[in-house]
Amino acid sequence: MKKIISIIILVITFISFGILNVKALDYNNQIKFNYRYSREINNSCYWISSSASGFTNSINNAAYDWAHWSNPLVLTPVSSSYATHMDFYGKPSSYWYPYNGVLGETTHYTSSGSYIYPDNGNWFYADIYLNNDSVYNYQGTAAHEMGHALGLAHWNSNPYSIMAQSSTRIVQVVQSIDNQHLNEKY
Ligand SMILES: [Zn+2]
């Protein structure tokens, strides 16, 4: 009698929701993060590093784009990063290696400077990195990253939201529904 031994190879695919995906800006399609700024946003400010100076107009326009809606947000540019809500930095494409095509990245921090995932707790400030090597629409990208800083996640099923990722988004300015989500948080 011949015995046939079958060898079953299990291929287990690990799906990570950890740091790597945050790095790749692959936030879950959850529309809003679970948490928000630990302080109010009615007197908030942002600082632009010299590395991101080329984005100054786009960032200023994006800040106005968010703040001109009916909401509590007051967002003022300042010349020092001290106690700011958002700090902008420019990075080369190589910063995101091996990921290609990253336009921007937002990272949230507590008041002590510790990284905090925005579904795990409130944050005190956010750093926003913009890709210096991209020629994509940067007002739209800046507004999208500001949305992350303010507590909005991705909403790829709605291409008319500024929080849809660039591959699916067909608008470059904040929409009424985005402002509604901001108002639901603050
Ligand atoms: Zn994003």
C-alpha cells in the first residue's frame, strides 16, 4: 500500500495596521479618527519650516479654506513652532522610500512630544510633511493633511471629500460635508 502524504503549506498573510501603514498614509476608511486635539481650535496656529517654504502659499490658502467655513477653527500662521497646532516640513521623495507617490504625511503628538495614533488618544500638535519632489496640487494636499491634523481620516468612498486620497479625489478644496465632520468633533 502506498501512502500519499500531502503537505499543506499554509501561507499566512499578515495584514499590518501598525506604523508602516501610517507611514504610507493608509489610514482606515473611517472618515473620522476616534480622537481630536486635546485643546480647542479657536485660537490655533501653524508654523512653516524653511524646508517647506515653497508651499507657503498653498498652506496659507488651505488654512483659509478650512477656516472660512462656519466652524470654531481659527488658524493663524506664526514665525515660531512653539506651542503650535501644526508644523509643516518639506521632505524629499526618498524620505518615504520604499513608498512611491506619497504627497504628504501627518503625524500626531502629545504635549510631551510622544507619538500618538489618532485613534488611540488626543493629540496636542501635528507635524505635516509635504513632498518637495512632487508637482501635484499642493493646496489640495495641504488641506487634506490639515484635515488629518484636525482629526479627520480617509474617506475614499466619497471622491468629493477633501479627505479622499489623491488617487480618487476629484476636489481640491474643503467641502461642506468635510466642514460638517469638523464641527462634529469640536
Ligand atoms: Zn491622507
